[in-house]
Amino acid sequence: MATKVKLLQKKISGNRQSLYLDFYPAIPHPKTGKPTRREFLKLDLFDKPKTDADKLHNKENLQFAQQIQQKRENELNKPEIYTGYEKQQLKIQEQGEASFIDYFRGLVEKRKDSNHDNWVAAFHYLETYTKGNLKFEDLNEKFFNDFKDYLLSVQSKRSKKTTLSHNSAVSYFNKVKAALKQAFKDGYLQIDLNSRIQPIKEAETQRNFLTIEELNSLVKTDCNDPLLKQAALFSALTGLRFSDIEKLVWGELEYIEGQGYFIKFTQQKTSGVEMQPISEQAFSLLGERMEPTGKVFEGLKYSAYANRHLFQWIGAAGITKQITFHCFRHTFATLQLSKGTDIYTVSKMLGHRDLKTTQRYAKIIDKTKRDAADKIQLDF
């Protein structure tokens, strides 16, 4: 005979009702072993809830009591399967125990596009901050606000003398937010935590770029590191980042009759091949074609030593602007826009996912036009 379990109420002081379970037939008491018909749940309800808080109290306590009632029925009657609710709760519990660090690592390993290095860096900072131990159940707004503070003050992994740059912190935190968004879609999180967490605000930065005259001056100026000069000018002609140039192999370069030279990129999501055109002049910088798996810029490395050669080369060309390697990518964007290339095409060539990122260069062009307009002054 199945045991019936009813959820009942008993009036207690303070205009409240105590919730308890009634068993029929009686069951052995878990401590004394004697037959008992009741189990008080230490939960109560207000007789006449007046405030929203009282109503919420009643609702939550009643739902919790009903869950206990269902669980007791299953325990006593030994069902072969769990109820749908219990299955769901077990799944939530298992996912909560799962490692967010391992989940994030899996997302990083799937990244094959130009953002791969950024995802790797974001993962390393998160892993260092958590010492590799972070469960899904431990994720909350406070944790990520604290992690934001960490990114904004942590020592850079590239240099022990400086902290992580503000915009790098912005980028890495955005990768973590993207992982949270995906985890919610995959069912690891019961709430959209990403939407509750504010990103790090980007700092207004000076995006220095070179004019066509300055670029031509650099072409005519010797550099102590010829490979670095070659890569920098290639960036100015293609818009490629240092990381993309450094790992470029000959097999990714292709010539199509009647169309010109292209760099082949494999799309991560579709595995399809995207062809980015480059100019014949850009290709001419690369020298003799080697084996398909060989690096085009073999030996190119990011280092303080290489930066010193870069600064010396810039100075020797008579350029006084603060120019880093990334400024050659800025130069490509600003020169394209100034020559009339539409912003959508420039955005695609730079590999931007959001047109807003490219619009920053349009602002630079507007300022340049304003500066040019102000150069003509009459003596009124």
C-alpha cells in the first residue's frame, strides 16, 4: 500500500500557520523508530499577508514545502524514476559543480580566428586570478566586479614594469562576458549573468597613424631590423595585426588570374574559406615564395629589443609621433577612409565584428579634415 503524504497547516502564535506533512499510514520516526503521522517542516505562512515581502515569504515557503512533500512521497514509495522536477534539480546541481575554467578553456580551443590570441590571454588572467579553481555555482556579480578590479591593476604578463593596459583589460573582460553568454545558452547557468555585469568602459585613446608622406619616408629609411620594417609596411598595406602577420604561412597566400593576390582565412563557424584581397605591392614585400607550411615572416618576434629598432627607425625618418607596430594597422584604416573607401568595406578588411569599432577611425578622419580646414587663415 502506497503511503499518502499530505501538506497541512496548523495555527500557531503571531497570526501564522505552521506547515507540516501528514503520513497515512504512519511511518517510522527517523530517530526513535516509533510510528508517527507528522513531520513539521519548520516553515510557516502568514494568515493575512499585508506587504509584498509577506506575500513573497508565503509563496517561497509554500513552494519549498511542496518540494519536500514530493520528495518524501518518492522516498517512501520507492519510485523507479525521479520526477521531472527532481531530474532538473539534479542536472542543475551537477552543472553547478562543473568547472567554469574548463568550460572557458574549451571555448578558447575552438577559437581559430584572429581573436584567438586575445581569448588565450583572457583565459590566462582568469586562470591566474582563480588559481584554476572556479565552479559555475560560484559565479556571481561580486566575483566578476572583483575580477574587473584585478584586470585594471594586475601586472602585465608582457612586462614586469607595467600594469595591463586599460584597453587590454576591456578586451579580456569582454571575452569572459562572452563565455558567460555562451554558458547561459548551453544551460550551465540558470540566469543570464552576462546581462547583469557591466563591461569595463573603454578609455579614450590617441590612435596615432602615419600620413602617406610619412610612410614613404619610412620606405626610404633603413631599419636595423629589416624583417621588422618589412612586416610594418605590410601591415600598413593590408591592415593585418602583428599576431596575424607573425603566423602567416605561404600556403595562405594565393594568386587568382584576373583578380590578383589574396590571403585565405578559414571561418571558424562554417569551416569555409574567406579570401581577403591584398595589393600587388603588398605581396612584393614578401620576397621569394617558400614551402606552403613555412612562415612568410620567419623569425619575426615581439620584444622590447624589436621595439627599440622600431622607435629608432621612426626617429631616423624624422617622425616625432609616438608610433607602435599597431599604429600601422591604424594607418591602413585611416588612409583607406581618407581615400574614399566606404566604412563597411574597411570594417570587413580589418576583420571587425562591430561597425562601431571601425567608426572610431572615421572620427579621426573628421578631425583631420577639421585641422586641414583650419590651416588656411586670412588676415582680417
